[in-house]
Amino acid sequence: MLSYALRRLLLSIPTLLFISFVIFMLLQLAPGDPMAEVPLTVPDEVKQKMREALGVGQPPLVQYWKWLVQVFWIEPQVLFDYAFGTDFSEGKQRVISWQTRSPVMDIVVQRIPQTLWVVGVAYIVAILIAIPVGIYSAYRQYSVFDQAGTFVTMIGFSIPPFFTGPLLIVIFSVQLGWLPSIYDTTHVVRDWASFKVQLMQMVMPVMVLALQITAQLSRYMRATMLDNLNQDYVRTARAKGLSEAVVVMVHVLRNSMIPVVTVIALGIPSIFGGAIITENVFKVNGIGQLLLTWLFANDLPGVMTLTFIFAVLIVMFNLIADILYGILDPRIRYD
């Protein structure tokens, strides 16, 4: 298992380099001028010098190489300096946003807590709800609980967040006045009272996201449980006299979790970029809203770096899913 994990880690390096090269070259084809927001009173000579300082006038391969050095060499030094108080990155050129003229990674790090507060919590809530619902729905197939679960999950699949978000705002903020309609990104949790305020403003965006994720995961969980409940090894386990709880929660659940783990692991990167609509509806100042802002502003360094971060997360969690395969099913060998 260890050698397999190391091989996959080494293989992920050329994979990520290829992905970064494709993303960079595709974004080079997009129209965009870093001087678009500079006032018209600035002379053209000054604008040209600013473009050269940002590396815009250089060949694409040179720009790509500089971006690689900045991301893989300089940014880790910045992180090391921040952690240990050193100055290895002092004076070195970082990836600069065309829109804000500040380091891209600094902006991303500032936005991550807001995304984790809302989208991360929604994902955890959805997993905690979806797995028990999927197990019980499969075990009690065609029961009232199963029918009700199917109805709710179909609603989660069918209604997009840009409809459920405003609908919840109208009901809980406008009509009832129970919850705030806008997420306050400046709010800081200091004590129990401020924590309750944080929970109140998280309720609606978490509900919208959790409904959609729960619908997907519970359907996967139900389908894979139904496949395993009819297998021969389940009948054998029951014939041995094992209790129904042991048969379902130990034998069936362990085999059923293998495909579900893949869906959960591959869905985690979407935490950082898949909630663009929800973050905009509730004004959550997170990563999804940041990507949308940079796309509208033609901020190529920001879009390039953020897209590459998503690619790294997808490759990393794909590897984690493969390793969990071996843990859940010892029959799987990677040698």
C-alpha cells in the first residue's frame, strides 16, 4: 500500500504539470488587459512598463515558467517564512493579481475560512444525514420512509440553489424575520453569543447546500446497499445466526461504503469551488465568489492559480479514495 501511494504521488507530479500547462495556454487565449482598470490619465509609456513588470509582454512559455517558479518555489518559501519567522522569500516576485495588485495566494488564504465555515459544514451535515437515510431506505425498501426519502431527494436534485436560496430568504428573513439574509463576513466569533450569531447566519446557506449534497449521497448509499443486501454472503451470514444488526452494519455496510467513499472524496474539492451560486446568493465572501469575481475581471493570474488549486485537490482526493478502497476491502491489492 505504501509503495502504491508513493507511485501515485510521483505520477501526480507530471499529471499536475500537464494540467497547469493546458490551463495556462487556454487562459492565454482569453482576452484580458491588466491595465484595463488603470485611469486614463496614466501615460501609455507608464502602462507599458507596468505590463512588462507583470510579465505580460513576454512569450507565453517564459510566463508559464515564471508562474511555475512562483507557485512551486516562492510561495512555499512564503509559507515557511510565515510559520517559522524566516525571510527566505524577502524581495522575490510572487503571483500578483491584476485586479487588486496584491499576491494571489494571500487573497485565497483570506477567503478559505469563509468557505469552510459554510460549504465545509454543509458537506459534513450532508454526509451525517445521507448515510443513515440511505442505509435505512435500502433496508426498508418501498416503505413509507423510503418513499418519503425518495421524494425529498428528488426535490434536492430538481430544484437548483438559485431557486431554493431566494425562497428561503423570502420565508425565513422577509416573512418570519428569524434569520439574516446576508452573511456577514466581518463577523468574528469571540464568545458564545457571537457563536450563536455565526450559527444563525450559516443556517440558510448550509440548508441549501446540504439539501443538494444529501440528495446525491443518499441515492448512492441506497443503491449500493440494495446491491449488497441481495448477495450470497449476506444470506450466508444470516444462516450462521448472526443478528440482523451485525449483518447490515458490519458486513453489508463495509462493502457498500466503497463506491460511496469515492463519491465523498471526489466531492470534497467541490467544497472550495462548487458553491459559486450559493455564495453569491447569500453574499458569502468565499472561494467560489472569488473565482467568479476574477473571471469577470479577466484576472488571468488569479483564475490560473485558483483553477490549479482545484486540480491539485481533485488529484489529491482521488488518491485518498484509492487508498480508502484498500482499507475498506482488503481483497484489493495494488501490487
